[in-house]
Amino acid sequence: MRTKNENVISSSLVDDIMLLLQNSGSENALVEELKTKAKRNYVKQHHSRSVFQLHSTNKYMNGKWKTHIYVDGKRKGVTFNTEDELYDYLYAFYKAEDEKGKSFADVFQLLIEDKTAKGRSPRTINEDKRRFGFLDDDIKAMPITEITEDTLTQWLINSFLLRKPKPEGLKKMVQLLNAIFSYGHHKKLCSDNPAEGIDFHNYLHLCDLSTKSNEERSFSEEELVKLRECALQEITNPHACMLLVAMETGLRIGELAPLQKCDIKDNYIHVHRQQIRLDRDENHEHQSYYDVDYTKNERQNPKGGRKVPISDRCAEALVLASNLPGNSKYVFHHDDGRPVKKDGYGQYLKRRCKRLGIEITRNHAFRVAYNAKLIQKNLDANDRCLLLGHSMQTNERHYSFSDERRFESIQEKLRDS
């Protein structure tokens, strides 16, 4: 049940106001006007989505009023002939919701709307939605006040963990459950947080604990040569130029796409932007892209980006990019000046890798290979983190090499001693 407070108009308060008006002896027109205002104020405090009139070539729909509501976490359109009829429906809908209490899906949707209003990234929002989708429908539909720790642990063991998630996936799922209940508790929609007692460490043995070797995460020297030769044969393709620069800098895929000519200095690249993909609808269709003035690791703590040295081969690749047809402020662009989309480049790299018989197909493998190159040049961990733009912990966990290639180097040094 929603708890009343001084900032929220409850359905019972609206009922009291309307009953008072009904018995006041006032003229009917004034009574109806005040009742309508009370209802609409109540709806506006519960309904954050737009209410709009349709302008359609379909004569049966033209002029009608429409909005969207969420029922058990699923989006549903509702349409009525008049605005008043629509608001009457919404009032009745949210009044019923108040009386029965919010479902788990309802509270999750409110959390998503809160995160969106606070400017959280579309990627974070979509990841939350994806993870919430793993929950069983009966749990989504349950009133949040009826969900217990046992409900959640049984679902984890009997459903979610059967998928064999990675430990990080389990951790983030438990974090999401905690976030939903914490939000609900803050908004007085539930009295406690049953997810608080769940320690994901207790279930790690049920996760997929396999790891990829460093060889499986990085391009080898032979593969880098193949990719370079392939790209040099397609130098009028902006994706090929991106590949050559990625190989020499270890830039993230989202950092390559928004790179502008003004970011290229005499002997370094100023990396301080990333391209973000925005999904316009819940089916992830009609995607749009935009640039932000921070990199992945500086989203919450901007520091003006980082500098990446321009090697001789990188300089050659940038010259090739400067000769691309068309005018644009972007380094990598199409003939009409439009910047390249990161997903387009990702598809290009994937196809070229498969054509060349290379099993790894992600741009991230260039970052791992670049880190290995820096290790060979005796740069310490701090310097490598500075150039790659991530924390020491991330570098040690995901980039440092302990594979056969590094072992051979160690073995050679021991022979000389």
C-alpha cells in the first residue's frame, strides 16, 4: 500500500474531497470542475508518461486520446474518445493499484523512471531491463510486500543459476534486486529489503567459473599482421582506417568513432569522448548515436580525458584517414561527412576476422595486445593504465599477461642468468 505523506494526494483523499463537494450544495458545474481537477492532480502524481491526442489518417483513431501504462512491467497503450474519459480510466487504474499495493514489476519500473530522470546512461538502463527480464513472471507480478528472502533465493537456485551465469553476472543481479527493494523502501512501498541478506559469494560455486586464456583474448602478432595487410587493401573504407588506429593505440571502440580532427595533436591523440548508442524503443530498434565528453572510465569522475602517443604506424594510419573522401570534423567519416557508427565498425572487424580465420572478433583484443606491447617495452602498470584509461585493478585482472608468450620471454631471461 502507498503510504500517505504531505506531498502526495491519495485516492482516499480525492474521494473525501469529492464527497465533500457533493454535499456542499454548490452548483453542479463547479462541483464537477473541482472533482475533475482533484482527479487529474492525483493522476499526474502517479502517471509520468505523456497524455496526447492522436492525429491520424485513420478516421476511427483521429482525435482520440492516448497514453501508456505498465501492467506487471509490460507497456500497454490505452485509448479513449475524450481526454476526460482517459483521465477517469487512469484515476481508477491508479486507485486500484494503490489499494492492492505495487507489484515488484511496478516498483522496478518506478526505479527505471527515477534513474532516467537522474540522467543515468541508456546502456545502464537497458542492462537493468535485461537483467530484470530473467525473473519469473509470477515474481514480477507479486506485490513487493509479499516477496521474501526465501522467494528470491529459491528463484536464484532453481532458475537463474541454472543459466550458469558468470560470477559478475550473479553479483549484478543481486545488486539489482537490492536496488529495487531499497528504492521501494525509500518510497514507503515496502517495509524492508529481503535481498539484503543474500550474499552472492555463497552461490559462486554454481556459476560458470571457466576463464579464457590470454591467447583467447588478444590478437597474436601473426593475426595483427594479417589484419593490417587486409586493412591496407581497403584504405578508402573508414572502418579500415579505424582498425589501423585501434591496432596502434588500444582505443576503445566507443572512443574511436567520435574522434575529431581537433583531437589529433602533433605527437599525441587527446582521447576525451565516447559514442553512446541510444535505443529509442524497448525492442532495441531504431537506434541512434550521440557523443559525450567523457570516456568510459571518467563518466562519474571527469578528468579531461587522456593522451595517447602517436607512433609512426599510427601517424601513417591517421594520414590515410585524412584522405578519406568527403569533408567532416570527424577523423573517421563517410563520404557525406557523417561519423562512423561504432557498431558498424564492430561488424566490419568481425567479418574481416572471420574471413582471415581469426577466432577473436572484438576490438577489445587490440587493447589487450597493445597492453602486451607496452609490457614488452618495460612500461610499468601505472604507465599502462594511464595510456589505456582504466584502473590498476582492471589492468591486473583483465589485461596482464601470464600466458605462453610471456613465459617464453621469462624462460629466455633465466637462460641468460
